[in-house]
Amino acid sequence: MPGTVYATVQDILAMGRSLTAAEMETADALLPQASAMLRVEARQYGKDIDAMIADPITGEDFAIIVKSVVCQSVIRALDVSEASESSNVSSAQETMGSYTYSYHYLNAGSSLYFLRNEITELGLNNQTYGALELY
């Protein structure tokens, strides 16, 4: 049974990202996956995204943040598909002798992922601290 999809292709367009027809189809397929991944990620922290959105006090604002996080994840995956040789490279190494080229891409597999700060914005990984007495 599929869950709620937290964003639409129109939301991505509203964020200022123009999409080709092929990217629209890809985004339409990725949005339900990103939404499901976010639900699973929240469950790992003992949270229920749908219940947090349904909260009568903070739910409306929380829904906007969830939509933004899902859109950003899909945009990152789409950006890799149109990447040129120099875009999305986290580090590059070129050597003249022996012709060595080495590029490390940010998201080489075009996979969906959430950044640590996005998970924090959603309030999923609140930091905790404690002490342990050794004796």
C-alpha cells in the first residue's frame, strides 16, 4: 500500500528548477521513492512523519519543510543525470605523466539521499549526551 507523496513535480518547478520532459517523468517516478525513504528514515529515529504533519499546531509548517526536503533530494538526483564532466565533482586529480585522471563525484549513482542538515531540520536526529560513571 503506497504512502503519501509529500511533493509534486509542480513543487520542484515552483522552487525555480526548470525541467525537461524527460526530467519531469523521472522526477514523477522519484518523488514517491523519496517520500517512502523519508518515512523509513524517520522510523529509524522513532518518528512518524505523517503524524507530525497531522499535528494541529506545527503540522502545516512541518509539511512545508518535508516538501522542501523531498524536492531537494529529487533535484540532487536529477542534477547528476545532466552533469557535465566538471559539475558535481567533489575532488579531481589530473597527472600529465602517465595520463592519470581521477574524479570523485558527489552522487555518482544518481541515488536519492538526504543531507544530515535536512534530517536535523526535520527534528529527526536530535543530539543527546550523557555520562557514564566508570566505577
